[in-house]
Amino acid sequence: MSKGLPFFHAFTGCDTTSSFAGKGKKSAWTTWMSCMEATRVFSALASVPDIISDECMSTIERFVILMYDRTSTKINVNDARMQLFCQKGRVLEAIPPTQAALLQHTKRAVYQAGHCWGQTLLVRPHLPSPSEWGWVLETDGWQPFWTNLPEVTASCRQLVKCGCTKGCRGNCSCKKSNLKCTALCSCSDECAN
């Protein structure tokens, strides 16, 4: 278990990697104690891996799902997201990241724990390019590469709906988003937008 601690620390948030919204070290630790198959994967990912295998990612997905919903039987994080959002009414901040975003996060944690910390005692550590491990080089330095999916605001603008009951005026969420009201909206025939 101790061999997996560096990855656990990086994966759940440290100075160089982000954390999961609303999930601290304590809840992640509790999840780890109930998902012992993660121990082998955490240890492997803290040991300078060349790649992250599909098998490792499957275990990581299951671990993250259990962090957000201890009773879930889902094994795919995207399916768990849909269930938590649609059936359990969770807000976006209270559901796990997408599979694509989780992969990039895992890469950054592996780079930190396995490659950087895992070689701290070597005179000449071999550090691969961060661009292979969830980072992108911008003009102001290395920045996290969050996901290869389009932003929700760009791809789901048609899902914005208002709750207006008497015409759409200043507080209308559609109007604020510069969108016309749609059939999803509550404003019906009295819409002024």
C-alpha cells in the first residue's frame, strides 16, 4: 500500500495536480479502503510507467465513481456521470469528470508521482516530455491539458432553458446567454425573447 501513496497523493490533488471538486483526501482515503483493487494500480502508476493501460484506467474509473457515489454499480465514469446528473439530480460540480478529462488528470498524476517523485534519488532522472503526460506548453509555461472534448458551453448551448413563467425579461437565463427560448423553456407562448 505504501508504494501507492505517491500516486494517491498526486491523483487526489497536490501542488502540481488538481483535486476532485468537493472530494478531499479523507473521502478519497475512505474510498481507497473500500476499493482495495486500486492499491495494485496506484503502486504500478507510481513506478515510472511508460503507459497507462486500459486495465489501470478501468480501476481508476471505478475508484472515482465510488468517490462520488459509494453505492454505484457503474464501471464506466461517463455512465456514472449520466446517472448522477439525470437520475439523482446532481449539479455538474458534484459529478465525476468525463472519461477524457479523467485520463488527462491521471496522466498528470502519473507524471508527478511516477516520473518526478519516483526518480528523486537518481542523479540523472529521465523525465519524458510533460506534453505526453497531460500538459500543454503555452506562452506562459506548462499548463494542464484538461480534455480533448469540446467545452460544454460550446457544445450544449441548446440545453440552456429558462424557468420564466410570465414572459422573458431581464432575469431570463436564455436572454442572459444570448439565446432564443426553446421548447425546453417554461415560458411557453408568453415569451418576449
